[in-house]
Amino acid sequence: MKTVKTTFKLTYSEDQYNKAAEYVEDMKKHRNRVYWIGKEDKSDEELIISVIAHRILSGFYNNYNPAYATGQILSMENTRNGNGDN
């Protein structure tokens, strides 16, 4: 199976940042949740940014709206991996 590495440049508001920080704090109370798989060693800042990106990209995917995309998704770069191993 072929894979593609995609990098997005996103913009977010202070309100989005604060809500993501609250979410991360709440998740710290529930260490057995699936949320933590692969995230055990990440800093709070990394977790917060990850939540923001997930919410922006999921929101765009689930509620296709070009105006939303142009407001928060600033750019996207794709690189095809050569052998499909990654």
C-alpha cells in the first residue's frame, strides 16, 4: 500500500487553544483512555496543538465548507513515500 506524508499549516484562535488545553487537562484525569496510546511522552504543548489540528481537520472533513478551509487551513504539502513501508 502506498502512503503519503501530508503537512498542514493551520491558524487557530486563542479560544481554540484554551478549549484544547482544557481538553488535555481533562484527559489527564483518564489515563486509561485510548486517547493516550502513543502520546505518553508528549508535552502539554504538543498535546494541545494536536487537539487543535485534529479538531480543525475533522471539522472540515465532516462539514465540508470551503470558507472554513480558507480561514484555518493555510497550506498543505504532500510527499509520496517511495516504497510504501511508511
